[in-house]
Amino acid sequence: MRRISTGFTLIELMIVVAIIAILAAIALPAYNNYRKSASENACLAEAKAYANNALVILYDEQTPPAATPSACANITGGASIGDTVTGTPRTPGTRTTTCQMDGASGQGSCSLN
């Protein structure tokens, strides 16, 4: 009589676990870089939108409201034309956003620092 084996052997299971561990070791750093970049870019977009909005309000000779950040931890500046708007991203982002409200181009020019 022949014995029919069902299931996986211990060696097969260990090989699968090792392959999954190698893939995770490759994927996790890439995922963390993606999270960092996404946080910084979301703050960049939010700070640019606030700078453009504040610039329009300042051209109408009104006082812009304080920023209510959601993607950024905080947004400062934007009280006058030519002022600098600075946004700090939420963790894990590290690079801050700086927007110059120069008025010459009619919009704020922003960059990640």
C-alpha cells in the first residue's frame, strides 16, 4: 500500500517564509520612502493653495484668514504681499515647504527645502 501525503513539508514551508521575508525586506524601505514623499508633496500642495488664496485676498486689500492645516503640521506667514509662507509636513515628512508670495507672477512660487 502506498501512503499518499497531503499538505506541505516543513522544508517547503520554511522556503516560503524565507521568500516572504526577503520580499518584505525589499518592499518596506520603498514603502517608507513613498510615505515620506507623499507627506511632503501633500504639504506642498496645501501650502501653495493657501499662498495663492492669501495673495488673492491681499490683492483685494483684505486680511487673509489664518491657515487651517490638514496635510501640514503647521503653516505660517502670508500676512502681506512679498511674505514667505512656510509649511511643515506631518511625520514622516522632513522637508519643509517655502512659498514666496512675490506678486509679480500673480501666484506664489513654492519649493521643498
